[in-house]
Amino acid sequence: MLSHYLSSLVKISVKIDYACRVLAEMARFQGTGELAQIDHLAKTEAVPANFLAQILGELRNGGLVVSKRGIQGGYALAKPPDQISLYDIIKVIDGELIEFSGNYDGRSGRRMKEIWGDIRATLDEKAKSYTLDTLVAKDDAEMYHI
């Protein structure tokens, strides 16, 4: 029953979905010495290139990717894939998984704040348990579902 309510409360934005997929593709480049190009990332993960440029800017500002300009330029992860979690990505792109309204008046307000805080802590902990290395399929036939 709780999962039904959470599915209508917690909505993962398209921007988060794109960021996770693109970072997973970038994780495949880790250790190769190659930089990921926007065109490759956009095509491989079916993300509009102009939107992708905006997302990559946010990820760079959030310290999850680094970029190099020029003909030999591109993007790379700022940390190893096992050190970047879904939680990190969500925090950089959208902030909190659950944001509170701030209105906890009334008889049950304080208790509801505690309950929502407990649910957010559980979601945060689960999001921290998935890192980019767990998102990367080892071969084309292998897929991970979160």
C-alpha cells in the first residue's frame, strides 16, 4: 500500500533519468583515457543534445563530471563509478527526493513530519546504495533494473 502512495508522491524527473543514463554511459569510458562526446552520449542514450548540454553543465557544477574544451574535448566522470550514487545525482539535479511542505500545524502535524522524515531517510539510503558501477550493463544483453 505504501508503494502505491510513494509512486504518486515521488516522481523521478526526465532530467534525473537522462542524467543517470548518461552518467552510466560515461562510466563505460572510465579508465580508457577517452572523453565522452555530447553527440555520442545524446545518440547512445536517446537524450536531446541541447538538453544534455544543460544537464552536463549541472553535473559539472555539482562536481560529478569534468570537462575539457576543444577538438579533443569532452566529458569524464570526476570520481570512479563506484563513488557516484543515485543519491548524489538526484541531489545535484533536483535536490531532495521528498521535499516537505513546511506546514506541520494541527493535531497530527508533528507526527506527519516524523513519518515523512523517516520515509525520506529510507529513500535516501536506498538511493545511496546504487552507484554508477551497478547501473552499467557488462554486455549488451545484460540489463539492470532499479
